[in-house]
Amino acid sequence: MLHKLVSFGISAAVMVASGFLAPAVSAQQASIILQPKPFKLATGARMLAFPMDAATALPEQPFGPDYVGYSCTAPVPGIDLPFAAPLPTASVASPGASYLCFLGPEWNGGLANIDPTPYKPTIVADGEDDYDLSFDPPVYAVGLDLLTNADADEEVTVTFEDGSTQVFDDDELATEPNAFEFVGFKSLRPISGVSVDTAGGTVQNEGLTSVHTAAAFRVQIDVKPHSFPNSVNCKSRGKIPVAILSEPGFDPVVDLDPSTLTFGATGDEESLAFCSTGGDDGEEADVNRDGRRDLVCHFYTQKADFCSDRYGCRARLRGETYDGVPIDGVDRIRIVPGSYQPTGGNPGKGPKDIPPGQAKKGVTSWPK
């Protein structure tokens, strides 16, 4: 019987002229984000694939012929994610359980066993509802979709690559009982593992419906600050300013190594001209007026290579911190009509007008 299921380059001269040295980055704490859309925007995390069918995903069905819509495996080493990937990057184990299972919408154990019934294949432990997630390589954001039990009493421990930990208690997680709830974590320090300790699962179980991870630390950028739309003129021989915004736990002026920055259509273009921490008046830059200093870098328009694709509408920044943490950031742009220059040809007509239906959705350049 399923008793307790779940329960988861720039030159050195430029650097000197700009006043950049290489300070050590202080230890940073992870931040918690409790809504999936803000989490995705803040982290760029992607969902790791789960199986399509819970009944055929794993090799065992130990609870007899009366139960359907499930399959199980040993709780250790557990389940690799993305599921069935040749090179998984995460695993979910439950050392205190008898089995680690996928339950699907067809599961007929009843609401006393798990409530609500899973709407998709969901990881559930038969036994102790505790989960150990590990990540190889380490990640910089982890999001968990939980299916909670009647108590919704959880504690999450984030383990960093250096072995240190940070604990989030039930009050911080603020999950509701018998619901699909989301908890997410973002950190400038590499995350090697996350443990979920649940309570109240003697009869009713908790489940893990999805896992999201980010391979780089997502920074918030603003292309052409104080300008909207962020128009790029393909005929320009000038530079594009990009603000890299501070946030709790991340100070781009201190943490970011400007010599590693690349920016453009793919994020790999070596287009950096210089970076600055302030304006001509000597005041530190605070682009979004949140009381934190920001870093403004300037990139050569032609080297950013936006204009080889007339339909491009997104700019990407990549780089590293002084500690070698990979960072990335994205923002929307608009190619100035009439300035598009296809490779080896004359200027084209630029992006087409935005269809009314897309404009209502907030699309600022077209085609996407």
C-alpha cells in the first residue's frame, strides 16, 4: 500500500582607465521568490523534463493491480532529470522512503492519499516525504512546484558548492495546504543541492510536480536606459549603452569582471567599448532609482551584430564575476525601420508593422 508518497575583450588599459580592479566577492545568501512568473523573469530558469506517462516511466509497480497511473524505482539513487536525457544535470532521491514514484492523473489512491490529484506526472515518495535534489554542474537558481498536503509544513535547505547551507523555514515558504505551490531560490553562489523536509505525511502525501534550474546567474539589464522602445540603428557607427542593475546580493560594480562581458544578438559578440560607474557629474549611476549603484557599459553597435537578422528583437549580455560565476541578461530591442542591412546587400525595409493581436500581447517588434 502506498502509505506516504513525493514528498522532491576589453584591454587592461581600458580596465585601469575605468577604475576596475579585481576585488574578492563576499559570500552571498540566496533569495527566495514565491511566484513562478517573477522567478522566471529574474532567473531565466528552464523546466527540467518529466516523463509524459507516469505509468510507464519507471520499472516497478509495487502496490498491486488495484492501483493504476503510477510507476516506481529505488529511492536512491532516485530519478535523474531531465528525464531520459543522455546527460542528466539533476537527480531527485528520497533516502528515507521505500520507493520513489511518478503519480499521474490516473492515480486512484484517493484524496486521502494525495490531494489534489496530480494533473501531470508528479514525483512522490512512498515512506518519508523528504527529497534530496543534487545538481551537476551546480546551478544559480532552483524552482520547485510542490503539491502540498493538509499541513503544508516544509523546510528547504539550500546547499552551496562550498558545503555551506541556508535554511528556509515554513514561514518563509508560506505554502498553502492541499494546493499546487511554487518556491524558488536564486543565488550568486553556485547551488549544488536542495533538500525538502516535509511534515504531516503519515497518511496524506506531498508531491513534486516540476523542477526548474538556471545554469547562469541572471542579471537584470536595461538597453539604452531611459529610452523606450530600445531602438537600434543598424547604420550607426556609435555605441549602445547597457545598464547592469544591482539587486540584493549582487553589486555589478564590485562583483562583475567587465573584461569578460560580451553583448549582442546571441550574447557572444565581443563588442565592449568601456564601462562606467557614474555620469559626467561624478554621481554614481542608479539607473532604476532603487538606491543601489548600477554599472553602465557601452558596446559598439556594429560589433553587436543585431543587424544581420532583420527580425531580431532581443539583446543578450554574457560574462562572469570575479569568482568565475557565469552571468547573463536579456532585454528587448527594436531595429529602426529602414536601417536593416543584410549581409552583402543594401539596406532593407526593416521589421514589419506589429499585427494588432501581437501588439495587445506586449510585443514591441515584429516578427518575433
